[in-house]
Amino acid sequence: MSEFLREGFSLLFMGMGTVFVFLTVLVIGTTLMSKIINRFFGLPEPEAKGKRRPSTAEDLSELAAVAAAVKAVHGH
């Protein structure tokens, strides 16, 4: 019985060790790929908070359509 337990624990630790090593390599590889992708194909820098793009006629007409719909629903 002792030999079976020893062999069982040996298999247990080898299996858990294999999973641990695989997951560690997976995390390191994913992190490395993410850094490489972000470095070469990352998003452009966001605009400063103080700057706003000017409103266009399309934006104003959309706002007017929404205001008219709200007014029609509420009956004011």
C-alpha cells in the first residue's frame, strides 16, 4: 500500500508541476505578446481633456431630432 501511495503522490506532483509550468509559460507568453502588439500596433494617444471637437450640423440636427421626440412623448 505504501508503494502505491508513493507512486500516486509522485504522479500527483508531476501532473500538478506540469500544469503549473504550462500556465506560467502561458502567462509570460501572453504578457510578452501583449506588450509587443501594444508597442507596434497600439492605439493613438487620446486627445487632451480641454480640447473638444466642434459640433457639426449633423450633430445639431441629431440633437434637434432627439429633443423633438422627447417633446412629442412628454407632450410639453
